[in-house]
Amino acid sequence: MASTSSSRTTVWPGKPYPLGANWDGFGVNFALFSANAEKVELCLFDKTGQRELERILLPERTDEVWHGYLPDARPGQLYGYRVHGPYDPMAGHRFNPHKLLLDPYAKAHFGALRWSDAHYGYRVGSTKEDLSFDRRDNARSMPKCRVVDSAFTWGQDRHPDVPWSDTVIYEAHVRGFTMRHPDVPAPMRGTFAGMSTQGVIEYLRALGITAVELLPVQSFTDDHHLVMQGLHNYWGYNSIGFFAPEPRYMTTGVLSEFKTMVARLHEAGIEVILDVVYNHTGEGNHMGPTLSFKGIDNASYYRLLPDQKRYYINDTGTGNTLNLTHPRVLQMVMDSLRYWVSEMHVDGFRFDLATVLGREIYGFDPGAGFLDAVRQDPTLAHVKLIAEPWDIGPGGYQVGNFPPGWAEWNDRYRDTVRSYWKGDEGKLPELAGRIAGSSDLFEKGGRRPWSSVNFVTAHDGFTLHDTVSYNEKHNLENGENNRDGHSNNHSWNHGVEGPTDDPAIKALRARQMRNLLTTLFLSQGTPMMLAGDEIAHSQKGNNNAYCQDNATSWLDWTQRQTRDGADLLAFVKRVIALRKAHPVLRRTAFLHGRETSANGLKDIVWYTPRGLEKTAEDWRNPQARSIGLLLNGHAGRYPGSDGLPVDDGVLMIVLNAHADPVSFTLPAVPGGLGWRCILDTRVADGAGDERMLLSGRPILVDGRTALVFSLVESPDRPGA
């Protein structure tokens, strides 16, 4: 292995931009930012990544960017960096040229990280801890960066550009979704190629979703402590490369595999949204490894305690926080986002712990540099931006406070809907606000109902099946003595913890899943569904399966062959189709009961079981658990997704979370002849009774049931 810089390879000065390793058809330009380095060595490796062929001193430094051009280099070349500078943790510097480093702008990674103590910049076990200095070379057990040729024939590929109001998101994991899918050939399981198979795409299209939101696919590391336990970072929230697809999700190792997946999903009209992690990296805290940023320029890339630069600000709970207040770090994140849109054709991003990205020196700011940069960027103008609007730092909970143009995960929706169907008291007032689009959170600044990403389950927490099957989390297999994961799940096991053969409990759990899904898909806002919920996937009560790269997390597609699984799948297809068929369920403006149609009926009306509009006194009744919601599609003529006025019918949604049946009077509506049930959660597949029911007459609504009615209207009604 080479140990000193050499000059066998021809090196030209090159250019400081663009950053990274860029093939121009003749040679490769290498450019690396480091404000505090003293010199930078480019290390070239053979095709196995095990033998270091040469170290080349980058000859030029321009505006804190070290650069050089290799006219003889070609795509496929494996490389890394060694960066020289002070090792002074007390001043925030952790340079160590004995550690091979990944290029932050690398478009591809090769090989896996094999853990050893050599990856730490300090001597592990030293009494001086991270103030000590380790001279062991880690190159053989490090992944390598690879120069890529980005050429790809996209053909007629176009962004589906699904309007926000029509969007239905399906949160999925590339590996977990495909590992046991019968339509995915064995060599393609767990990969982007598996996600692009015809069987998978036909399934997604038949389901009715419009976008897949993929858990992190940017290159990430497995935590050292997990590997020591025989586990893996399955979810992938441990990024180490913001431009490179995760190698374990690729059968071929070339970028065309990811691009082909995107193109085929686009052909089916399905958008691709990436869950991205720009708030921290996989290098951990001051005791973490030196893999890339820490060794390139620790003081620039990370937010350090102002008076103790040895330590990191930890607003993420992962040990470190990227410093987006630094212009070069902000540039890296923006360049990454633009790359995935322009080069990889993705349609949007969900930002993990997005509050971190909006933090300035004194806390979260809706006008933070990152948020401003995204808002004005022409490349990002048409893509979907979704914030996870919280972190663990001071003032970290920021639901509703992101600027216009952003959607946000609405955990208040999740908790309220779960609590309501669980039977908790006093939930109706907030439930009404959440179903109506959470205007109290999102209406300011001209934001729209779609800004609220509604969900009852996500990767983090119980699955839908487990929400109705467990009172407590069961995370022992994670190796943390059940201390990890949320304890306040708003879940209910309906009498037995976990699996049961009791037919009554099983039937009630199935109905409750249908109730939760009905509420989700018929609420104003953007619905997001967790992959596998449509076939009642269970994680055996594990509500934090981040390290379970096994059957706990992989979807069991044989569930589709069971009666329960087939019925639930049919129900999900029905309720999504119902949402798509009625624009009144996906309004582009908030409903406040102010607009009326020609017959005087308001755009939204809340009813008591007596068929009367709810009064202030009714709303204050904590025992009330049954409600009716009328949505008048004739009122307001709110613009549709194409900007033109939309006229729809009149729907009535009846929810009863009481354990016992409730007599409910369907209201009489001017111009209405009666009501037809079009969705019934008492029925396994949700099919309603199409017989017309007369207005003004009571019907019996079973306990824990949701019903949806469509008004049968007279052809000579006012305004027709």
C-alpha cells in the first residue's frame, strides 16, 4: 500500500467547481472543500478497492477548495481522500491523514464499511479519550468513492406533477417492500431493481396511491454498536453520502438502476419522494468515527459548542448536527437536492428532523438560510417538500410553522384520530379540526389544506395492525431492554395483548383498522399510508424497528392470500377510490362554514346524532363520541387541482366511537331526496348498502363504526 504522495499520474491544476469528482468526457476534475486543511491527498485504488495505488497531492487551492484534474482518469476509478491539518479537538479540529475519507460529493460508493477501531481518529481506550491521536490506517476496511458516468437515456420521462390536493402518499422501504415479494426475482429483492418490476408497479397502481415516499436511500452506515450485536441500521437514518445511492439497494452498482426505477414509476403516474437526512451524519459525537466530514473539516461541517469546541451541539439526538449556517455546508445540501431532482428525476423530499434545518444561532427561524434558499431555487420550485417539523433541541416542536410551499407531517392528527377511535373522552373538538385540514395550524400565510400530511401510522411507531393489537411496545429484540421507542402510543389491544384466536376481538380489531383508514382518507389534507398497513402487516409490537432487517420489518405478501388480508386490501382500494371520485374530500381551500350553495346549505356542517347542527354546548360535552360531518360540494365552487371551479355532490360522514350503537338522524337537505350508504366499515370490504334512506329518519349506527353517505339529489334542486 502506498504511504507517501507520488507523482506518477499526470495532474493538471483543474477547477474549484463543480465540487466532487466530475468526468467531462476527457478526464476527471477533483474538487474538495476544506477551509482549515493544510494539504489534501487524493488516493486512487484498484478495482477491488483493497490496494491503494497512488496518493496525489491536489496542486491548487481556490477559495478554500482544493482541486486537481487527472486527464487519464476514467469513470469507475475508485478513490478517497486523506486530509492533513491540525488535530486539536479543543479547537474543533480533527484532521488525521491516517484515515481514508469519503468525498462528500461522491456520486457512488463502492464496498461496505467493515468496523474496526482503526476508523476512530483517536486511540480507542486511551485515558485521554478523543484527545489522543490514532495512527492506524483504515483504508482497507473503508468504502471507496467511485467516479461515475452519468449518461442515461431518459426517453420521454416526465415528472407526473400530481397536484398536492390529489396526492396519496405511500411510505415504503425499498428492502422491506421487495424482500419477500413474490413478483420480484430473488436476485433483485431488496433493491431498486426490485421496486421497478412490473408486478410491484401494477400493485402500487391498483392500490391507487400517487407517490411512493422511500425511506432513506442515500448512502448510510450501520452503527458500530448495532453491528456488534448482529443488527443493522435498517431504516437508514445514518447518512454518510448525500449524493450516492445506498450500495446495498443496488444489484448492478450503477446509477442507471435507480434511474430506471424512477422512470418506470413515472410511466405508471407514480411520483418518487425521498426521505432525506441532512440534519446529521453517521459520524456520531466526539467519540464517533472519522469517515468523511469530521476528517475533512470538522469545524466547518458541524455545529460545535461555542465555548467547548471539542463537543457537538446535539439537536438531533444522534450525536452531531450539520452546520447549515456555514455557506459551504448549505451549498452541499442544496447541490444534493438539485442533483436528485435534475439528474435522478425524483419528485420531492421528506426532510427528517427538519426543524434542525431551520435553526439559526438563536433557534428555529422560518426565514432561516436553508428555508430561504429552497424557496427561491428554480430547480426545486416544482417538487414536493415535506418537513418532519420537530427535533429534540430547545423549541424543537414546530408543527405549522414552516413557510408557505411546505407540507408537514402532522403528528397531532395521528394522536387525535387514534385517541378518538380508542374511545378517549373529549376528543371530538380536536378531531373535527384535524379532519377539516387543521386550519388552526396551517392556514396562515395562504397555505392550503394539503400542507397537513395526515397519517395514523408511519415507519416510526406501531403499524396499523399493532395499533389495534398492543397496549405496550415490545422492543426487546432491539437490544435496549425495551427502553427505546415511544411509550405513549394511543393504542389499544381490545382486550388481549398481541395475537389472539378470539373471533370477537379479531373482528373488532379489523373494524377499527377500517375506521382509522376511513378517517385518514376522507380527511382534508394529504393522506400518507404506511406500506403494509393495507394487508395488516405486524411487527409483533415493536414500535421502533429501526434495526430489524429481517422478517419483523419485511412485508409478508402471503397475507394477501388470507381472507383478512384480501378483505383489508379491497377496503383500502375502495376508500382511496372514493377519495379520488369526490373533489369535496380534497378541497384546495379550508372549509369554515362560511360559503353556501344556492339552497343555502353551508360548505361544511357538523351534526349531532339528533340530526341537528352542533352547538357550542354540544362541543363542550366530553362524553360525546359520535358525530356527523356534511361536506357540500356545491358550495364555494373551490378551485380544483387545475385551477377551475369544481362542483361535486353532498357527502355525509358519520363516525361513532362509542362501544354501543347510536341512533343517528340523517339531516334533511334542501333539494335532497334521501341518502345512499357508499362506505360501511362494518363490512369487510367496505361495500355500502345502496338502498336509499329517507332524510330526517333515524338509523342505528353500530358501535365503533364509520359510515359514508351520498345525497340523492332532485334534478330540479336550486342551482342545478
